[in-house]
Amino acid sequence: MPARPFEHTRLASYLSKQIDAIQGMKTQRQIADEVGYDKPNMISMIKRGEARVPMDKIPLLAKSLNVDPAFLFRLAMEQHGWSIDVIGTVFGTICSKNESKVLAKIRELTDNQDPSLTPDLEQKLETVFGSPTT
């Protein structure tokens, strides 16, 4: 197994950015304490992609970093190799708080009419949010 098997996952990249963003406000030791780790090196290993985030640590890590737990959970599922589609089939769509707010606004603006995603609407959404990068 490579030294950093999870280095290129979306979760490792996201956590690295979030941890760097709060540098000076909270140390990795503080994050580790809040998540339940004895030593901060586990946070460093997760950040560098050397270790996965255990699923049971997601809520505490989200709270410590002040990020949406549903979004973090989705990224962790990807990192663990779990199919988000299967989870979605069983539990429904997992939305972050921000995604829920966008959806609520769409429902308000359409008077709950359940609009379909037409090519025109898709193009407008891409204009607002940008095209996905692959």
C-alpha cells in the first residue's frame, strides 16, 4: 500500500484546506482532543492522506472544524469506497445544510412545482455555480 493512499481523495483535500484555514485559531492538537485522539499526529496523517477518517469520528471532526457533517460524511463515504448511490437509495439524498437552503429557495421560487432539469435550466445553473471539474 502506498505511503499516502488517500492523498488524492476529495476528503483529504477538503480537510487540509479546512485545517489550514483555521490555523492560528485552533491547533491540530486541539482538533485531535475534540475528536478524541490522544495525539495530534492522527490529524496530520488524515490531512496528508496517510489515514482515513473513521466514520464514527465524522460528527466530532465536523463540529471541531465547524463544517457541515452531512457534507463531510459524503466525502468520507467516497474515501471509504462506499457507493453514495447505494446509500442514497436506502436513506434518500444526503444534503448539506447549504444544499438544503438552495433546495428550499428553489421550492419557494417555483411554488413547490417540482421543476424538471431542462437543458436551459442546467445551463443557467452552470452559469451561476460553474461547470464541474473532472
